[in-house]
Amino acid sequence: MSKYTLKFKAKEIEDMYQAQSFQKHLKPLFYGLLVITLSLNTLQLVIIARKDNLAQGYINMGFIVTCLIGLYIMYKKEGLTAKILTITNAYSLSLQFNFTPENTENQEYFLYGCNFSLIQAVIYFATDFNLSCPSLIFHIIFRQTATILLTNKIDIQCLSLSVVAAILATSVLYICNRAQRMQFLMSYQQDTINNQLHKLINKPFTKIQYNEKKLYMDVQTTAIQEQFWNFRSDICYGCNIRSFLRICVFNNMSLEQALIMGQAKFDEIFEVKQFRKRIKLRLCQYNIDNSIILIQENVQQDPVQYNKISQNLQQSLFKQFKTIKKTPLSQQFKFGTLSVLMLRQFKIQTINIRKLIQHLISIYLYPKKAKLNLNGNRTIKLKTYGYLMKIYLIQVFSILRELEYQKNYLEEINIKNLETHLQIKITITDQFSFFPLYSKNYFIEQTAPYLLLNPLGYDLEFQFSKILPFSDINLQY
């Protein structure tokens, strides 16, 4: 912003400010003054005509013509509205010569002067400082000069008062116009940041602020809101977020109450509960308007404790498996049995993903021509619910084997080790045929909520979460 003219140095921002100023201030003011000016000057012409003294009406007729020309110019080019108002304001000074001691009483003369000054002040504040300041100085000089010429004397007190008035009015105009532009700039920056938040944050988030008058959370913006837990498509996104805040429990109170009372943690990941879900959240303070950005980092199913299968039964089954000759069919039978035994085992293990997937390819896929792309990583390990992970991938490869019978072959498995999750993307000949079998699988239905960051879509992009709520770790390589 220029220090003297207060214009924005960026042309794009200045154009946006002028467009907003025109719609909010200049356009309504111009039409209002136009109606007032035409009405009063026409009435004055009628009064003069009744006195048969049309020679006195040339100033009023000139004012009407000036306003009509200004209306035409504004219709053609709206950007000149502020300059038209400034020129019209300057022409209004000539109305001073319409009032003489012969046709105006002393008190009326003073009242007319006050009213004209107020209208001119309105135009000063409505236009930019680079127009209002020269206009104000010109008006004061014109009035002072006209007064000296008409009275044939110089009043030192009146002249001093004019100088002081010019300095005070210029200072106030500068402060007000600068504050107005700063407010616009802050709004522009806030809108720009709000628009960029969707690109900067690639997770479900919402920007909220507590409304003290309405006593509830205002939801200003949100993204990927369908991934917020308990999302409902039949209500608005604001209602969804407010419902989410009220259902989540943090420190034995709702998350909404914790935010209002200042009990929530900022700039660090913390955990809230929602029924049987554990949700990882992060809060950031948005300093421009003191709002809060809430980011959903991760959702995990809270494991349910089940009665463990007896050790004797497990040992007996393991001995039986050792006696069976290792063939693809026997391995599949073994995996199916283990899936039933280990379905409710929530021990966290570190799994060698490359080794596990290669082993499953050798058992379930007969052509074994699928490309395994590790994106430059020789070994990829994931700390997760080890038994559930194995059960889940066994079921996925069982579906791929069934699709092979339909000549729908696996082409590539692409693995990316990302910050918050491990991404495994499967490419097959017909990807849409995979999802119906996947959605009806009981084992997948029981394990997916504990493992996946987001539900699987038709793109077959599995996102295995790296954020787990428990620390019971049993390393397995």
C-alpha cells in the first residue's frame, strides 16, 4: 500500500477494492445524490421562473446538466464514478453565488452553508484519499478566496480556522481511508487462505468459531466432510460438524464444551472417543479471526475383548498343519483356519509387507506375472494389528484368485510408504468386478475398520493406517 495515496501496489487487489467500493458505497451514494440534486435544482428553477428572473438560474441549470452527463459517463464506465462525484462536489461550490443578503436571511445563509458542508463531507469519506484530500483543500481555498473577494477584507481568525479545519479533516480522512483499506486487505487475505486450506490440508478438516450471541459453533468452511465419523448426507455440513463436536468425548466432556472452555489441546495430536471409535484430532489457532481449524488425523475402531481360543486347541492345530504336505491348497486351508482363530487378536506387530505379499502371490495367483512396484524401497515394514493384517490380505488375494478364473488378471501391485499411511494400489483388468466380492466378505468386514485410514473405493487404493491407539508391540520380521 502506498504511504501517501493509500493505493494498493498490486493492481489486482486495487481493482478488487474499487469494485467492492463501487457496489457498497459509490453506486448507492451517486444515485441518492442524483435524485436529491435533480429535485432541489428543478424546484429552484421553478421558483425562479415564477419570479420572472431566469437569469439567476444558470448555475442550477449547469448543475443539472453536469449531473446528467455524469450519469451517462458512469453508465458507460463505472470505474469513473468516484471522479464524477468529486467533480460534481466541486461544481456545488458555485451554488454559493446563488445566496446573497438580498434574497437570504442571515440564519438561513448559515444553515445552507452547514448543510452543503455535510453533503460534501459525505462525498469526502465515500471517495478515496487521493481524490478527497485535493478536493477538500480546493474547496477550502475556493471558499476563503471567494469570501475575501466579496467582503474586500482578510479575516485572520477565519483564515486560521480554515487552515486548522483543513489539517484536521485531512488527518481524519487519511486515518479512516487507511483503516477501511486495511480491513479490506485482511478480508482478502482471509479469503485467500481459506481457499488455499483445501490444498494445504489433505485431510478432513473444518474451520469453526464460537458465536457468543447464538451460543453455538459457526462452521466457516470444511473439506472432505464425508469422512468425518457419523457423517449424514441428509443434513447440512454445518449440522454434521456441530453434531461431531457434541458426540466426541474429551476429558469427560463433549469436545464442543472443551473448545468453549479452553480445555482442548492446540498444535498437537490428541484423542477423543465417539461410541466405540477412537479419533485422532489436531487443533490449530487461526490468528487472523481467532477461529479454530480442526483436522481429523485418524479414526480407529476400539478393539472389543473376546474370549481367547484355548492354548491346547491352538497347539493341536499347529501340529496338524506341520504334518500336512505344503501345497497351494493346503496353504489356503491353513490360512482359512488361522483366519478364524486369529480374527479377534489385536496384538500389534511389525509386518514385512514385501515378504508377505510375495508369499501370498506365490500361493494364490497361478500365472505369478503380476508386477510388484515398491517405488525404490527394498523393504517396507508396517506396524499394525499383525494378525488382522494377514487375515485381511489373505481375503484380498482370495478374491483376486477368484477373479483369475474369470480371466480378470492382476497386473500390478504398487506400494507407497507415506507419512500417515501405507498405500497399496492394485491394478487388475476390470477393477469394478472386485468391489462386489470385497463388500460381501465377512472377514474383510470385521478387519477393515481397524486397519484402513479410509474406506476402499473403486480405484482399489488401500490406505493402511500407521497411527494406532495402543503401544503393545511384538516385533515380527
